[in-house]
Amino acid sequence: MLQFTVKLYLEALLITALMAFAISVLYILGYMARGQNKTIHQRQNKIFDVMLINFLSIPILSFATLTILIIIRSR
């Protein structure tokens, strides 16, 4: 039972990390495509902010994804 739960959690963690990475890349590309003339430090701070948001939100969202996977697998 523990092995099944860990397997599902790692699967949910992978799914969530890939989704967060894809959304972050789209956001950063959209930010850079707007063509705003920002200094290198402002752009670097924006990228660090996105990375911090990812690191903080991925574990939380992975538990939500885990519950969805458990519901799907129970049917």
C-alpha cells in the first residue's frame, strides 16, 4: 500500500512539475515578447520570482493532482 501511494505521489509530482514548467516558460516568453526595455537586473528578478513561485507551488499542487489520480484509479 505504501509503495502504491509513493508511486502515485511521484507521478503527481512529475505531472505538476511539468505543467508548472510549461506555464512558466510560456509566461516568461510572453513577458519577453512584449518588448519592454528593462534592465538585466529587472529581467533576472522576474525569472527568479517565477522560479520561486514554482518551487513553492509544485508540492502543494502535487497533492491536489494526487487526489485526482486516486479518484481516477479507483474507478
